[in-house]
Amino acid sequence: MNNTRACASPSSIKALIVDDAPIMRKAIEKIVGRSDQIEVVGMAANGQECLTKIEELQPDVITLDIDMPVMNGITAVKNIMVRHQKPVVIISSLVRDGYFAFEALRLGVVDFIPKPSRVSGDDWESEENLVRMRVLLASGMQVKRMRRVRRRKLSQAHFNSNRSSPTAAVLLGTNLAGPNAIMHIITSLPRDFAGAVIAVQEIHPQILGPFCSYFNAISPLEVHPVADGCRLLAGRVYVGSTFTGINVVAAPGGGYVLRVSESPVSPIDTLFETAAYHFKENSCGVLMTGVEIGRASCRERV
């Protein structure tokens, strides 16, 4: 499944910035404007104004806040995906509220990232680069192919109580817009699925845990965020981020655990290779997007 096209030529990407705070609108405009490939064609203060501006300006990509008056970001996303099918990058301070991250990704936004902040103690330059990269990559997404994931609430009592080690593993690798694709696959699995599923996707580490907690409400299998030393169990789903490396290693006394490393190189490749080493013919790798190819050429221009 390849939802991307090649990086756009300079000045060809039209961006619409939506945030109720004037200072944040200007900050995001300044950040994305540092790329010679992006032109900010308009700004809006709420979701309703955003919908009007989309019709007027026909942007290629939209950055969208969540907490806004008149019409919030979630309602705006629902309208955008039905009426306009434009790629959306959520830039929000509500990264630790799992509901908003999960709901936005379920509906088909390209990504959900924290608002850049000079007071957070994080690397401001890295945060700026992340915003620009997401806008550039999102502009190439074909969101008409994306479908919202149905909400089918399940009781946790139905989760597999098996505590044995898996004898087989399914590895899912996906990049931008991957959480939506992962949700579609996992919610289609049977409750008695005996293997372990390990998915690595483009998702900010700050929202990974909250995202998984809400994912559990619709998944037939128990979903866990990947953590260093996490033991693999049969009939479970482990979701990790491409921001870190993930290795499958043998555990003392039998079974397998996941090891997390910082500053990963080819995190999807690493996961696939280490899982294949241990599970051999009982492993299956599924690579679902080709975004990584586009990312390399975009990175050189950011």
C-alpha cells in the first residue's frame, strides 16, 4: 500500500494553518515558511472557518489544532475527510490525552504531533524540523484511500488470558498515516489469534501509551505499547514507534522480550530481522507503505 507521491517542487505545496491562538498561528506559519517548498496560503481560528478557507483556497495540506471554539478539531476532521479529503496534520498540546490522539488517527489524519514549545525543555530545532517534515510528507498523501476505523467496543473480559510465549509472530511496518492502517488490520483479527503481533509505526512517543489504551476499546486482542523489556505473550499486540529501535531478543529461561534502543537506524528493518532470526519460518513481515523513500529526498530540503 503506497499512499505517497514524490516530494513536490519548491513553492508548490499550499498550507492552511488552523489554530485559535494568534501567536501559535504565527509561530507555525514561521516554522513551515522556512521551507522553500511550502507556501502558507491562509490561516483560520476554528474548524468552521477552516472549512470555509478550504473551499476558498484549496490547500494541499492543513495543520489543525484540537481545542478550538465554534468547531473543534475532531469535528473539523470529520467534515474534512467526508467533504474535502485533504491531508491533515494535527498539531496540539493535548498529546497526553489519549482520546483525542486516538480519535484523530482513527478518522484518518496523517499525524498527531505536539505543539512546539520553547519552555518544554525539548530541542526547539528538532521540533521545528518535525513540523516541517510532517507538512511536507502529508502533502503527498492520497487520503481518498483512507477510511475511518469503525468503533466496535469490546469487553476486556474477552481478551485472551493465555500467558504463554508465542510460537509465531506477525510484524507490521508502516510510516506516516500508519496508525489508521494498523487499526484496520488489528480490528479484523479473530479473538483466538495465537501469535504475537508487533507493529512499528510513525507515531510520536508521547502519545503512544494513551493511544494504545483507547485502541484496546475496539481491538479483539489486547494492545500494549512497546516498552524496553516487555515480554512477548501469545494473542497480544505490541505497538511501537519509529522514533525508537525495536529488537526481539531471547529471554532468560525461555520466551522473548522486546528491547528498545534510542536513535534508531532503519527501525522497521531491525524489527523484521530480529523477529525473523528467532521465529524463522513462523514469522511474517508486512511492509505497508513506501513513505520512507520520499522522506529521504524531503529531508535534504528541509
